[in-house]
Amino acid sequence: MAQFVARRLLEAVVVVFLALTAVFCLQFLAGDPVKLFLPTDTTPKQIEEYRTRLGFNDPLVVQYVRFMRGALRGDFGNSLRQQQEPALRLVLDRFPATLSLSAVAMLLALGTAIPIGVISAARRNSWFDHLGIGTTVLGQAIPGFWLGLMLIYVFAVWLRWLPTSGRGTWLHYIMPAVTLAAFVSARFARFTRSMMLDVLGQDYIRTARAKGLAPPRVLYKHALKNASLPIVTLLALQLGQLLGGAVITETIFAWPGVGRFLVQALLNRDFPVVLVGVFLTAVMYSGLNLAADLAYAWLNPRIRYA
Amino acid sequence: MLSLPLNRSGALGLITVGIVMVTAVLAPFLSAYGPVDSDLVRSLQAPSRTHWFGTDQLGRDLFTRILYGARVSLAIGLVTVGIAGAIGLILGVISGYLGGVVDVILMRLVDVQLSFPFILLALVVNAILGIGLQNIIITLIITGWVVYARLVRGEVLALKALDYVEAARALGAPAARIIRHHLLPNLWTPIIILSSLQVAQFIVAEAAISFLGFGVQPPMASWGNMLNEGKTYIYNAWWMTTFPGLALVLTALGVNLIGDWLRDTLDPRLTT
């Protein structure tokens, strides 16, 4: 087990390292990063000064080594837009907002999806099942950004119940969290349903029923517990997807989180900030993948990793 | 393909996508307006008999723009899936069949790409490549081939171990012949199933990227950038956000239904 963890950790480190290298290379594909963000009326002399000051005149290898050394120390340089501010701090400052939104969205997704999945499976082909399946198919086809816009129209413009943007009260959480949860929830409900159907066909469920256990007990204690293993794995992977979804949701609702900040940095060609965003995403995503593998091994002792 | 038994979701999906395709192709004949004809006097008009879906802030007919937007969406969906699929297929076969160092390097590349949420990766690549129709296609190809490569590699590894492939190898058949006659015919089913689901994902990804202000730029009509423009006018023109979104959802739904149908009929072992 320890060996397995060590190997997976090493793999995660390699992936993060390669991701950083890829982004470092990509920023030069876009053309001269300095020219792209300076105003068009800047004189060539000023551009040259800027290039030297930011180190863009050094050979690529030197720039790369400097970049990697900095990254190891958590130093990605200062933001090109907000001088004096380290890019890492700017991004980290916005992390709590993204985390709290993702957490609320995940709770919402699980709280709706698992009951829907379990009941749909228990009453296969009932009207509830058909309704549930229909909703999840729709939920997977509706892109988050459109759902967000429609929610704003109905609940903010038309009914005037909820605020459209920002973060302050719990009311601010409702629309962004629903938007973010919708897609994940649809996938979870479908997945839970098919896992439950699988388990409900097993012999031990028939035994439990035959010995006269109450149906809810069979459903939750015997079936759901056994179906929970793949669901936990999906949970970790979907947490990563929430990070991607946050980019769009936060932009729509002007949520002051990492996602929106990253979009603005991309629009402004603020590469140090983009690099930090990519780095942190790669770290978190790899970490969650690792967590999924470990949770799997921990929950199911039959799995042995060589 | 024609002999596939049609079920309800398949029929529904085919009809939806069929309608979108036909209207996209016939756009100039279905509407009296051009996609970029602006008429400032008639800006932000609600749906009416002359403008079925209303007009936008420049007085352009939304119905017309949605029809032309369908061209962009479908073209992007189909072209990117075709090219990304071909690249993924080739690299997946190479990786799975040859194994060794090539396999390790390719799969690490795949791992790196998969260590990002798809939409975020596409956004970063597109922002770096620059805006425009061509660049969004390149973006989606760069971000999309990995799924195919991983799938194909896995299938090839499984197929390689089968008796008839081993027999062919033992008889001294060249690699090209084994790949063409024994591997490829078995790869089409998973590739078709994956592709049908990828088309929907790419269409939505394009819309999302254009919605955020990258990707396809105005005045060219794309459902994503129409929604982006509509966002600004959400307080006085509900039609600008409603109709392009509906078009997107219906198309994505139709493609997904076709995907579900293909998966259920071509490969009954798979369930989700």
C-alpha cells in the first residue's frame, strides 16, 4: 500500500511538472507577451525596457530554469496588471470564495442526486423513475452558463427574489450553487441509479429481503452501502470538474473567486496569474485523482495494489 | 448503420439533429434577413410576426442569427470530432500496438491533459492561440484527441491478446495488415459511440468559450457569443438569452440521445 501511494504521488508530481512546462511553452506561442499587454501606442524603446525588466530578453533556457526555481518556492512573479502584487497571493486570496461555493454546490448535488438515484432504482420504471431520468438527461444537456442566465432572468429580473451578483449573504449562494450543482447532480443521479440497479440484483439483497428485513433497511443498509464505493470515486473526480465549472459560473454571477479571476487574467494576458491558476488546478486535480484511488483502496479491502 | 434498430430516444435524437442540420443548410432560404444586417431603428424588439425571435441590440434578426449560428456549431462539432478522432485513433493504435517507450510517453501526455478540467484547458489554450473560428477548432482538437487515444489504446491492448490476432502474428502477418484487418474493424464501434457524445461536448465547449468572450467573435453569429451579448441586455430583452440557449440545449440533447441510442444498440455491454 505504501509503495502504491508513493508511486501515485510521484506520478502526480510528474504530471504537475509537465503541466507547468507546457504552459511555460504555450505563452511564447501567443507571440510577444510584452507587446500583447502593453498599450498599442507604447514606443519600441519602452517595450524593450519592459522586456529587459521582466526578463523576457534572456535565453529561453534561462527563463525556464528561473521559472521552475521560482515555482518550487511558490514564487511565480508579480502580476503584470497589478504590479507589486505576487501572482500566487492574488490567486490564493480568491480561493476561499471558490471553495465555499464548490462545497455548497457539492452538498446540494449529493443531497438531491443520491435520493433520486436510489428511489429511481428501487422503483424502476415507475413515474418517479421516468421523471428522474428525464430530468437528468435534460440536466446533462443544459450548459451551466445558460442555466445561470435563465435563473438570473427568472429569480432576479422577473421575480426579484435573489441578487444577481457578488457574495455576501446566503442568498447570494443560491443561484451560483444551483448552476454549479446541476450538471454534477445529473451525472450523480444517473450513476447512483445504475450502481443501485446492479447491487439490487445481487443474491445477498434477495437474502435480506427473504429474511423479512424492512425494505428501507435493505435499501439503505445493504444496497446503498455496497453501491457507495464507485460513487465515492466519482465524487472525487467530480470535485475536480467543479473547478472547471466554477470558471463559467463565477463569471456569470460575478463571484469573486479563482475562476472569474482566471478568466480576467486570460483576457488581460496576465501570464503569471494564468500560470498560478493552471499550476493550482493541476495540483488539486491530481490530488483529487489520488484521493479517489486511495479512497477506493481503503473502502474496498479486496483491492490490492502491487 | 441503416439496419440498426431504432428506439424512441434514437428517433427523437435523429429528428432533432436532422431539423437543426436542415435549417442550418437552408438558412438563406428560411429567412428574409442576413445574419449581420443591422437596423438600429428596430433594435431590441420583442418577438413579433416580422421578427420571430425578436432582434438584438443592433436590430439584427435573432432567428436568422440562430440559423447561421447552427452552421458554426455543427461545423465545429463535426470537424473537431473528425480530426481529433483521427489523431487519437492513430496515436492510440501506435501506443497500444507498439508499447514500450512510445506508449509511456504518449500516455504521460494524455495524463497531463487529463489533469485539467476540459473546459478550463480549452479556455487557456484558446486564450493563448488567440480568438477566431480557426483557433477554436485547433483548440478543441488539441484538447479533444486524448480521450480517443486512451480509449483506442485500451481496446488495442485487449484485442492484441486475443487468439486470432496472436495467430495472425504467429503466421508472420505484417503489422499494417494486422492493424487494418484485425484491429480497425473492432475499433469502429467504441469510436462511433464516443464520437457521438464528443460532438455534443465540443458544441457546448465552443459555446462556453465564445460566451466568455474568447472563441468565435462578433459579428459572426455563434450561439455562445449571442448569449454573451444577451447577458448585457437581460433586463430588457429576455429573448436574446432564451432562444440561442434553447437552440444549444436542443442540439446537445439531440446529439446525446443519438449517442445513447448508438451505445445501447451497438454495445449492449455498456451501461451508464
